[in-house]
Amino acid sequence: MKTLLWLALAASMPVLARGQIYTTSTGEISFHSHTFLEDIDAVNQHVYAAIDPGKKNMAFILRMKGFNFKRKLMQEHFNENYVESDKYPNASFEGTFTGELDKSKEGSYPVTVKGKMTIHGVTRDVEAPGTMVIKDGNILGTATFKLNPADYKIDIPALVREKIEKENTVNVKIECKPKS
């Protein structure tokens, strides 16, 4: 499975083929939904990511079934009823970032991430502020943005619609190391 995901990531990002590439298979994407009825939190710690700082390109891919919820019933509903993980097993992002990033100097660099996000078979343009930190020769990237399930044709049944926020907060954390 790991090899298949890396092949998919590599195929989706041919522009990453040159220059020093930084990668990880242990990135983390989490989301939070808050309503007066219920909080919903999920974390996926198996995010495959690649960054080419020279070309300012980046990509990630993750398996939707990799999200873990506090309550198993939420996880089951998420996979079977909402994101239809068997039909749409992966989510991905392919894009660029702006801002100056000096790999030779440790520090924190503000960036703007912009590209194409694909979830539930729907691809949309996204843009979010983020931060890249150069530390010990690695790149640590973070970003937070809002995601509306309806934008990705994820249908929330009326029975539970009041329990799910219209826009969910998504947090991305990756620590990429130079690829040998």
C-alpha cells in the first residue's frame, strides 16, 4: 500500500522530478467541526508529502480511511456515508507556495500555499497561509484552512446536518526530510 501511494504521489507531481526533494510518509492532517450540539475531531497521521523548495512545488496524498475519530461510529459514518472512502479512497493536493525560503538558514518563513485539492472525486482551487520552518536540514510545514464539505459534493444527511459545521477547520503538519 505504501508503495502504491508513493507511486501515485510521484505520478501526480512530475514537476518534482528535478532538484532536491523533501519527503515524508508521516505527515498529519486533522480537522475539527464545532457546533453547539457536538465537536467532531479526526486525525490522519499517514500523509505522504513532497516539497521541492527550489521550484516552490508541493504535493500530498492520503487515504481517507486513515482518519481516526474518538468515536468509532463517527469514523464509520464518515467513511461509508459522507466521503464514501471505498469509492473515493484518496484525497490529494498539488500546488505551489510563495514566499522566500532559504534552506541554508534555519528559521521560520511565512508562505502562501495555492493549488488543486481533490476530495470525493471533486477538484477545487484552494489557497491558505502557512509557515515553513527550516530546522536540522528538514522542512516543517504547517497550514490551517477552512473546508466546506458541500464544495466537494459531500452530502450531509438532514438528520445530522446540525451536528456538523458548514466549514471545518483543517490543519496540515508535515516534516519533510531530504530524499536520498
